[in-house]
Amino acid sequence: MNNLRLKALLGAGCFSLLMSGVANAGGFDRGGVNIDQLFDAAPYSFDAGVTYVSPQRTLKNVQRLDSPPAPVALSSSSVDVGGDYAVPRVGIKANIFEAVDCLATYTEPYGAEADFGMNNAYSPSAVEYYVRTNDFGLTCSYKVNVGKGALRFIGGISYQEVDAFLSRQTLLAFGNTGLGKFQLSDEAWAWRVGAAYEIPEIALRASLVYSSRYKYDELSGTVDSTGFRGTPPADLVPGSTGVFPVSASAEIPQAVELKLQSGIAPGWLAFGSIRWQEWSKLGIIPIQGVRSPITGGIPGSPDSPVSFDLLYRDGWTVSGGIAHKFTDQLSAAVSLTWDRGTSTTSGYQSDTWSVASGVSYSPNDKIEVRLGGSIGVLTSGSSTFTGVGDTANAVTYTYDDDLLLAGSASVKVKF
């Protein structure tokens, strides 16, 4: 095995990190917690980077099913969805003992961003919403020599914080353009376990990792419905402020990921991965405690039926590509990714196809700089949701093939 191919192994992890999160994955997935840095050959390394994703989604023929035919049936010919987001990543890897490596990570592995704007047919369902996470993880491996290579046993934990926000506009037909605002937060723990087999001489690695769910049993916060005031205003009702405590229960579901790579010629490396995540666990998520701003202060007044009606199916992400080491300093890679959309009768998360490429430059054996980009297609489809848990979500629309753009930059220091 010549030195050039051996160095391809050193760059292999960088390309999976470079392209991780570039695809607009289904559910709330933004690449999960990537642990490829754990396999660095250097005893210690520090890696930091960011991926910026810009999906260009437009909803068309938006029709509300909960608005009356008179005085007006709400509809919009098109609604642009603003949803750009950035995913930062920091990792510190250390060789603790000869056979033990550990990786401490920070990232924002799951989330959602959408801004539909006001005064359109989608506004009563959502004007803006986001789900944001902060994940602090520690993953370790124990290596045992087996045959020509080494077997690693992998285990780790993560502490994750989640913050969710949703704003809605009252039905325009009622002459009120105020906003209702929901804010919920919680924290949870999860764990991961897996195994990997490596033969460095031929740049081969195979890994299989299971990640448990993050169970958010105590999502809590407030709903501010003062913007929904009608006649009389809510503050005239004894005991009603229009701001109420609310709660919900949800989860980031379990996932399994298989990754493969191997040298295929001097300086050339092939790599691929398959990821499954049980997004079908997120169906209808009721929000408990929501009250009418008008009658919320009256004893015995019932909760309003408000929910997040996601109705997802399981997500699959399949990716494959080739990397080439041109010199000791310069490497490049290209990959193709298919992500199965998780939307069913509700939502606009359709299948995504994307092509990503990246370059890695190492001025010396201590520093590595990586730049990458991706272009993809968010495929067409439609939403036919007629309302189940929350009638304010009864809205239908279509969407054509739309563009997906992304870029990534990172730097690694080895010592």
C-alpha cells in the first residue's frame, strides 16, 4: 500500500463531516450527532465548522378548509417559505489510553425553520415556527486488534435542549390580524451504541451505530393569545390575561446508521451510508392548556383543541460518493444523496436529491481546511390535510420541484 492511499484514509472522515447536514433531511433531522472524528489517526484533534442550508420552497394553490365561504374563502396562489438555517459543529477528540479514544461534541443536530409571512391563506396555520436544539455529547470507543484490522466498540451519551416556537394569525375574514404565540422548551438525555471495523492498510472502515430517542415528557411554556382579542377584549374577562401555561409531550425518535468506506485504487476512496430514523413516532402532538382569550378566565371553560399535526412517516437517507487525494495537501470528493420525504397527508417534506462536492487543503500535517457545497432538488407533491387534531391546520396546497442550496466550511487542528 503506497503512502498516498494511506493518506486517503486520513481524509475520509473529513468528507463525511464536510457533507453531513448538507441535504435537507426529513423530519427534524439536520445530520444527527456525527462521530466520525472519533476515528482520527492523530492522538488529539480539534474540529469546528458550520453548514448553511437554503431550501427554496414555495407553496401553491393554498386553500383553507376551516374558513367560511362568506364573507370570503381564504386562498393564496403562492406562499414563499423562508427557512434558511445554519448548523454549527465543534468536536474535541483525545486518545485517553492506547485502546480508548473519546470525542466531546457540540452541535445542533435537529431543528426546523419556516416563515410563511402574514395576511395569506397559510397564516392561520402558521406565520412562523422553529424547533431548535443544542446537543452536548460524549462518545468513546474501545479498540481491539482483530486479524488485519481493529474492532471498535462504541458507546456514548448526549444531553439535548429543545426550544420550539409557533405563531398564528387570526382568520382574516374576521377582521382581526393579531398573532397568537406558542413557546415550549425542555431537555432530555439519549445514548448511542455501536461497533466499527477498520483495516487502515486498505483504508477500509465499516461502522454501525444505534442512537436512542430523546424523550421530551415535560415540554412546557406559554401561549400568548392577547393578539387574538376580539369584542370584548380578553382583559375585560375576570381572571383572563390571554397568557396561559401550556404543555406537550414529544420525542426525537431513535435512529440507526450504517457507514462504509474503502480504498479502491491508489489515492482513491469510495464511501457510502444508510440512515433510518423513526419519524413516524411524530403524528399529532396535542398542546394542553390552550384557552380562548375571551372565555379563558371563566370557570369551567374548556381547553382549545390546538396541536402540531405532523403525521410523519419514517425517514431514510442514502448517500454514496468518491474521494481522491491529488497531493499530500489537496483532496476532493463528490457524493449523491437521496432522502425520503417524511410528509404524508400534511406538510411539504418530499423526497430530496442532492449532489455535494468538497475540497480539503492541508498546508501541513497539523491543519486541515475544508470547503464544500451542495445543490439539490426538493421534489414536487401536495398536502391534502383536512384537519384531525386541530382544525386551524385544515389547509391544502401543492408544490413544484424546488431548489436546495447549501455550503459548508470547517477547520481541523491535529496534535
